[in-house]
Amino acid sequence: MDSMAPLPAATLRVSPSRGWIHASLGLSLIFLFLPWQGWGLWIRPDITALLLIYWGIFEPAEMGAGKAFLLGMLSDVAQSHVLGIHALTYSALFVLVQYYRPRILSFYRLNQMLHVLMLLLLTQWLEGLVNGVLGYAWPNWSWWVIQPLLGALGWPFLPRLLERAPRPAAPPQSP
Amino acid sequence: MSPLKSHPSDLFSRPSPLWLRSGIYGLLALTCILLDHHYHRLERVHQILRIWTLPLQELARVPLWTGRELGRHLTTLERLQAENDALRHQLLGQAALVQQATLLTRDLTRLHTLMQLGNSPRFTGQVHRLIGSARNPFVQKVLLEGGENQGLQAGSPVLTDQGLMGQITRVYPDESEVTLISNRDLTIPVEIERTGLRTLAMGTGHQGELSLPYVPSQTDVRVGDILLTSGIDGLYPRGLTVATLTSVTRHPSSAFVEITARVNAGTDTYPDVLVMAPNTAFQNLPTLDNQRHSPVHEPTHKKP
């Protein structure tokens, strides 16, 4: 699966260390623990899912299904919610990321962003459906759209934040 | 045709590790949801994962804490004095009420003894600080400083100065989880202050909103009526303010009135709350059928 896709974005980059990957995931959990309240809760983007996509695409050897599951469990505990909801959605996200990885890698950054938006939307909707099945109140319409939208908007900034050195083979921004 | 081409899969036959592993983890997650949501068997896992996330949680509190400490240092003398004066006035205003209440309690105890009714339960409480609300819009819960090590127990009612806020439903070593009364799982026996009508108030799952589903359509209820706990369940003491009715809709086709109420106790205004000791008399009641009853796992009450 890996070998046949053109890899313009990933061929010439310096891999970050495992510690840095873990630290970034930890930071995303800290972001979750910030004192969100009221409206903030409805629009808080899911940074953990975003990083899961990012590392799943650029460091597939470091991101396994087990790590996605564990992150989901920690996220559930952090949100004082039923254990397993995010574990389920992140496991599903992991499968989607691995499935679409070659395709996403073949795109420039803005087109990648659309794919990331789709992945985040699917994750969010799966979470909403599971909550609905478990009998929780139906969220208002903005919940289904705004969080993934804000998350996807953060995608173009991730390489600058997460990569050790600027990518030598960075593709030019599509006009 | 070469044999290779006729059975191409034989050469590399192996299960797809991606789908297999993810499927196993997906099933594991579904099992977790089932065990936690329906059977409440994952309390230990909750505790362990919570301890793992504790350092992250502490780190996330640093900016908030710094802000609060800075704010405390920068508070001016005038503001403190004004606040102090306001508090003293409030205290004076309440002093008469408190004295009256002491007298009333004494009279009531005497009457109870005369009528051989047994002592009315005394409720004590301790003040704790709120850490924050649950980080999920689906969940009506808040977190409290203080847990098992501070002697808190699941099943304790939690109040603010505005009224009943919720109930402790899960206790960690140094913090506890309070389920707000607007949570779908909670049902509170209430009475309407103006008429004394007893009924049930249920959480709707929306922030600060209750519904009263079992009020017959001929009943005298109005918007603005105040709900108090009726104390029938023995868990919440009688007479705590719960909510104010915000809408009363009568449908000609329905035998019940559609009523929604707004919870009086807000979670965002006051950092400190009162945790009352759980009523032990409630735990000595005979249980219905032979179910093991533990307040940790069942925030809902038996319907009276």
C-alpha cells in the first residue's frame, strides 16, 4: 500500500522522535483538560483526532490501532463520559486514515485539508450517533459541523508546529 | 496459465492486519461502552485511567491557576472593603432568619418527641471547591476538589447558595464527580412551593433544564412557581430550592401538562459548593426485589 503511491510530501522529511510524537499527543489531551464551559464545549476542536490523522499519515509506524484505542479511552475519562465512545470513534478513524493514506499523501495541503475535514466529520457523526443510541440528548445542529470545521482549519499549520525541520520537499501551495 | 496466477492469494495469504486489529479494538470499545453504560462494571478502569491523566489535568490547570493568583494579587483594597461590607450586610440580614430557625428547630424537635415520631434527620455539610465542568456537552457533570481521602461519599447531595445542584456519583482519591440534576439519569422528588403539590422532576439532558412529566392537566401550576425538594426519597433533605417553572403548556389531547423548569443553581457563578453528608437512614431502607443497590452506580431514585 505504501510503496505504490507518489509521496511528494513525505519522502524527504526528518522523522520526529517517538518522544516528541507522544508529547504532542499529551499536549492535545492537556488542551482537552482546559476549563471549557458553555459555548466553548460546543466549538472546542478535537485536536487529538487531528493529531491522530497527522501522525497516522506521516508516521504510520508510530501510530497503531492500540495507540488510537488508548487515546480514545483517556479522552473518555478526561471528558467524564462513558468509557469506550472515543475509543470506538478513534479506532474507526484509524482505519479510515490508513485506508485513505496514499490518496491523502498524493495531494497538496489544501486538498488534504478537505480530506481531513471529511475524516473529522465522520468521526464526529459516529460519536453523535453512539451518544444518540445510548440515550443522551441530541446536540444542536452546530455541534455536528463546527468542531470538525475548526479542526480541519488547523491542518495547514500542523507541519510548522510539529516538524523538527522545515520539510525540504514541501509542495508549493496550490493557488 | 501458471499456477501462480491461478491462486495469487496463496502466495501472500495472510489476514489483513489493519482490518483485523482495528476490528478487534472496535469490538473491545463496544464491549467497554456496554459494560460501562449498562452494567457499570468499569469503575476500577475509570479510577486507573483517571490517575494516568492526573498529571495532564494538573498541567492544564496551570494557566487558570496563574490567572487566579495574579487576579488575587491585583485586587484593590477598595474592592475588598466594598465586598466585605456587602457580605456583612448580607450576614446581618440573615441573622434574624437563623435565630428564628434555631427556635423553630427546637420547637419541632420537642413536638416530634411529644408525638413520638423519632428525630428528624440532621444534615451536615462541608464546603468544597469546583474544579470545572465535564469536558463534554453531552454530559451534565462537574468535578469537585476533594474525594475519598477527604471523606466524601457517593450519594451526597451538593448545593450552592441558590439551591440544589446535584449529587456525587463517582469518587476518585482526591476529586469527585457531581452529576447535575439536569442530567437525564437523575430524578428528584419535588413539591411546588405555592400549592404543596408533590411530583417528580426529571433531568432533560440539556444544560440547566428539568421537565415535570407527571402533572395532571387540571392541576394548578403557573410559570414562576418554585420547586422544592419534597424529601420523600430520603436522599435529599426537604425544602431545598430546585428550580423555577419556565413554561407550562396544556394540550387538550393530553392528560398531563407539559412543564419545563430552569435549575436555580448555576455552575458557572460560584466556585464553592456545599456537600451534605449522605443520609444514612436512606441506606437502611429495605431494597425493592433482590437487586444489589449501591448509590455509586444508580444516581436515579426509586419512584415514590
